[in-house]
Amino acid sequence: MSTDMDKTHRLTPSLQLLAGLSILIVFSSCGGYTSPGEKLQRAVFRYNNAVRWSNYAVAGEYIPPEERAEYLADRRDASNELRILEFNIDEVRHANLASKAEVLVTFRWVQPASNIVNNSTFTQHWHYGENKIWLLKKRVLTKRKQADSIEERL
């Protein structure tokens, strides 16, 4: 009697496959969404990493189309003037219901004829567009307060 009961509650292989596929479809559709915040994080890193390695074709993807040609021409002309050693994303501030963001990025760089390491911090103004991508609208050199003595630095 218990064997009859076991047979009625078992799923046939085709039903098992169907159940497995439906579970897979449900979970894969949940993982396909990328939030604007995640897209911003990826765009900021990808843009600044491209700048760091002088890969301006990739960096240009994050510049508004109407400014892209001028941006690329300016970078080609200035590409040998400095070498970026590293960058650090210091702060990200979202505004306007997360459709705009200000990002503070610090670059460490040297000029080819010098061994002096410089730091420059920029405020980058990012906008989330209608086509659901982040574009860098403006870059502003930001003055940061420097410590006056070694004691203030430690």
C-alpha cells in the first residue's frame, strides 16, 4: 500500500525537468536587473581606470556624444604631458532621486621629466540619461585643504 502512495507523489522525469526549468527562469530573471547605483559604480571605475591607462576611446564612452570628439582630441594632444600612477574614488554623493551624482576622485601623477608625485582631486558630475547609462557631464578640479605641518598629517 505504501508503494502505491509513493508512486503517486513522485514526479516523472519530464515534470522534474519542467519544475527545474521554471525555477531557473524565475531566479535568472531576478538576477538580470542592474540598479542605477551599480551602473554608476561600474561607469565611474571604468572611466577613471581608462583615464589612468590613457585609454581615451573607452573613457570617451562616458562623455556626452556632443562633447566626445573635442574630449578625445584634447586627450590625444595632452597624452604625453603626464603619467597617472593611480586613482582613488574618495566619495560618491547621489542627488536628485539618484539621477545625478557627484564623485570625488584623486589622481596621483608625475610629469615625465620630473620625479615629483602630485595629487589632484576632481569633482565629477555624473548624470543618468534617458537611455539608462551614466554620462560624465562636468569635471572640476577641487581644492582640498592641505595640512600645514607633519603633526596635522598624522
